[in-house]
Amino acid sequence: MREVNNIANLNCMKSAQWEIHFYSKKVMKEMESLPAGIQADFIDLLDQVEVYGPALGEPHTKSMGRGLFEIRAHGAEGQGRGLFCSVKQNKLVILHIFQKKSQKTPKKDLDIGYQRLKEVKNGQVKL
């Protein structure tokens, strides 16, 4: 029992090191529209990213190239993906969220992610 309490105390001592921002309200609504199981896993992964940073590694996060990364959420209903980038001062921006329906990430979703990444990096998006 004492070991469990020590682990609980360590978890309480961990604080958020990363700030998570959404590109827009539309992206937040994309997350809210995910099926319940996928959404729960996505939120859990975001909680982990706040504490440990975005480099959780596979199967949780993966580099898509050119500064774009994905969060990989799973649920009984399938798979969800969140495309994100990191910016200075430990800030992370969720650029696009979608439910994955095929093995490969659809080009249209990647294009949205890369376009929004460009806007964030050029300072066109207020955080």
C-alpha cells in the first residue's frame, strides 16, 4: 500500500511543462466530435504531452516531416489523429484532428496540417 501511495504522490508532483493550444475553435470541435473511446484516448495523450512533452514516441506520436507531428489515438471505434507542431517556449499547437479511416493518412488532411503549420510559423495565428 505504501508503494501505491508513493506513486500517487509522484504523479501529483508532476506539473504541466508544455502548453497545448488549438489552432482554432473548429479544431477543438473536431476533437469533441470524435467517438467517445477515441476522444478519451486523445485527451489522455494530451495530458501526457503536457507533462512529458510531445516526443512520446511511437505508437503515441510520430513525425510526419517538415516540423509536423501526429498524435495517434485509439478506441473501440477506430483511430483518431491529431496533427500538431511545437513552437518556442514549450508551446504545442493542435492544427487538425480527424478520424482515420484508412491505413495511410489522407493527403487532404496532411495538406491542411502543413498549411496551418506554415501559418503558425509565420506568426499569422495568435496563440
